[in-house]
Amino acid sequence: MSVHSFTERGLIEKNLPTARSINPARLPPGDKREAILRAATTVFAHNGYFNSKVADIAREAGVADGTVYLYFKSKEEILHSIFDRSVEDAIAEARKKKIESLSDPREKLRQIAHLHLERLGADRDLAVVFQVELRGSTKFMEEFSAAGFAEYLMLIRTTFEEGQQAGVFRSDLNAKVVSKILFGALDEMATNWILSKRRYKLPPMADQVLDIFLNGVNAS
Amino acid sequence: MSVHSFTERGLIEKNLPTARSINPARLPPGDKREAILRAATTVFAHNGYFNSKVADIAREAGVADGTVYLYFKSKEEILHSIFDRSVEDAIAEARKKKIESLSDPREKLRQIAHLHLERLGADRDLAVVFQVELRGSTKFMEEFSAAGFAEYLMLIRTTFEEGQQAGVFRSDLNAKVVSKILFGALDEMATNWILSKRRYKLPPMADQVLDIFLNGVNAS
DNA sequence: AGTGAATGAATGAACGCTCACTCAGTCGAG
DNA sequence: CTCGACTGAGTGAGCGTTCATTCATTCACT
């Protein structure tokens, strides 16, 4: 591995001198940072945060141990950054899809749920970090729940309240509780998907959850 | 906090030397094991599993570091034991309450949910270990999901299927998915309760979850 | 164009601390 | 005295972090 990264580096330096002149900033500063984040996601997902060594991450990213500290001030900051980046991305995607402006609250919730499971379903390692590693300490949980997580719950809740106002949803329900239920159900779908040996598509589960959420399970 | 537990220990050792001579078998064999398990639950809940030192657990339990290893072969085994004991206890309580023999599947699910949240609601530290610490690594998750956890999911699922057979629940639903949804919702109630600053009763949430689970949120 | 000084990204060996676990010894009961 | 539960200082491996060093690249100045 130090062999590996050395080789890689050697190749780049030997074979791409022209490429260099073509792209003068041949190693965009974000590129190595990116590589480290991806590597960390993989390593954390496979070994768990506490069992992962910074050296493992560096090796996976093809850089030296010390390089990690040029981009992140600690191992913990790497974990935080993984979370932050993903939340940013998700929000950006939600904006692009204009979910916010849907008029039917039921459809809006359905789209939110879909996006939730699509994102996690698209990157198993990232999903493991989100569903398992990020929950591994109350400290993280509290920090994160203060941040993007609580905001997400709030989005669900607000959407539900809009629906209540519009007479689409039962008005006798506590929106706070309702939003937790929906989130919990989706969250469990994701966790189960990770742990399952069977490879199935995660996003379609959103529809099943929404069906029951909206209509319940009673036959009556 | 280390100050706190230190103080506690100081008091015990200074004030209870007579108590010792009064009770000749002052430490029934199971008693110390018990003390260590309780201490570990507290320590894990406060600092997280990986940040907890065996020395912390020993101090909290009022025993020497080495004593811990007379009862458990590793730190990891302590965590396992906390889980195992709690699951055993829960199963025992379910037996005692004769939940298994209830005839209405809806009522049965309600009782299961109640028991679930009652147990976690009764011991915040234990709840933290269950909701947060035990999820902190895929390794644990996989081991545990193989064990009692999967069995619990199965109990919910079987109960639901009974209800489908009896025509009480919609027959067009996948029981496996349904059971995950219910579990996920309850699980989220527990996690939120832990993280919340507000002190409310957890068990009543079971009814709210069941209401929505059974009837859905649609106004129609 | 050619030079070499300055820059700073990258390196990885080494450091220093933490902590799970051990074991030689103490203590008290029978 | 014996036995075994218990003790806690000690140990050594593991690992996050640092930093002296390397070297490709840039640039000021001829």
C-alpha cells in the first residue's frame, strides 16, 4: 500500500508530464480532500469508526498519514465532514427537484421519503456510516441532532402540518409524533437494508412505508 | 463526574466497614457481577462504549480493575452481557404478562409496543446503551440482529400475520415490511426520548404509534 | 532561456500517551 | 495453614498526531 500509492504517484509523475502542462493545477486542491473523504467512508463502513486507523484511511486514499492532517485537523473532523457534505448534497438535490414547491402534502412526503432512501440506497458505505457509525455515541447524536437531523425532522413535520391545515390529514394527531413515526419507519428501512444479505432496491420501500403511513393497516 | 463517583466510593468505603462484618457472605457471588453490569451500563451510557475505560467501570462498581476480569473475559463481553440479560428479562416479563395468549392481534401488538417502551422508559441508562451504544458498529449490529433482535422483529411479524389471517389487517401488505415499520417507529420514539431534554413519559407514545399504525393519517 | 531561491504540499518515521489486560501478592474465612 | 476471591500497579501493544525532511513547481532576476 505505501507501495501502491508510491506506484500510483510514480505513474502520474512519469506518464503525465504533458497532461501537467495541459492542466497546470493538476491536483485540484479539493481532489485530495475528496479522496480522503471517500476513503474514510469506505474504511469507517467496513471497520467502524473507532476501529479505523487514520493510517488505514491514508492508505485507502493513496496518501501518507501526515497528508490527512493537511486537510482535516483530527480523525473526528473527518467523520463530521462526511456528514456535513452529505447533508449539503441532499439539500441541494432536494432544491433541484423542487420538492419544496409541490402542492399536495401527500405527494411531498412521498418525494421526501423517496429522496431519503434513494440517497442512502445509492451508496452502501455512506449508508453504513449514516445508519451505524454516526449513532455510535451520544455525543455525536446530540451534535448532529442539533444540526441537519433536527432540521430534516422539522421538514417532515411542517409538511404534515400543511396537510392538516388543508384537511388532507387527520387533525387530531400530534404532528411532532407523526413526523418521528415516519422518520423512524424510513430509518429502519435503511438500517435493515444495510444489514440484510439480500440485495433489494431500497427506494421502492418508500412507497410501501407511505402507503401504510397514509392508510394504516386496519382492514376495516 | 469522575469526581462524583470517586466521592461515592469514598463514602462507601469509609462508612460501611461494619456493614461488612454484619454480612459475612457480604458479596454473594452474583452480586458483584451484577454490580459490574450496572456500573458498566451507567458508564457506557455516559461516555459511550469506546470512550469508557474498564477502570471507570471498576471504580463505579466499587471493585478493582482485575475483579472485572474474574467475571467477564473482556470489555466487549460486558456489553454483550448487558444486552443478553436485558433481553432475557424482557422475554420473562412478556411471559408473565401472558401477552402471547391474547386473542386480538391489535391488542397484542399494542401490548408488545407498551412493553417495549416501558422497559426502555424505566431505565434511561439502559435505554442509551440499547439505542445508541449497541448500534455503534456493524459488527455488533450483525451479531445482535442475528440474536434476540431478529427474534423480536419476528414476533411482531407473526402477530401481524395472524391478524391478516383473521381478516383484521389488510391482506395486501407485506408482513415483513410492516413489522419493520412498526419497529422502526417505536425505536425512533425511544431514541428521541433519550436525546430530548424534555422529560416526558415514554410508554404512552406506544398508543399514539399504534393509532397511526392501525388507522393511518389520511383524513378520508 | 536559464538559474537558483523560495514555496509549500506531501511524506512517513518516530513520539508519547492511553488503556485493556495480567499476575504476584494480600486478606479473610474456615 | 489453605484456599480462593480480590487487588491494583505494572506492562506492552496500539495508534493519533507531529514534524524534520524531501522535492516538484513557481518565479524573480538576470
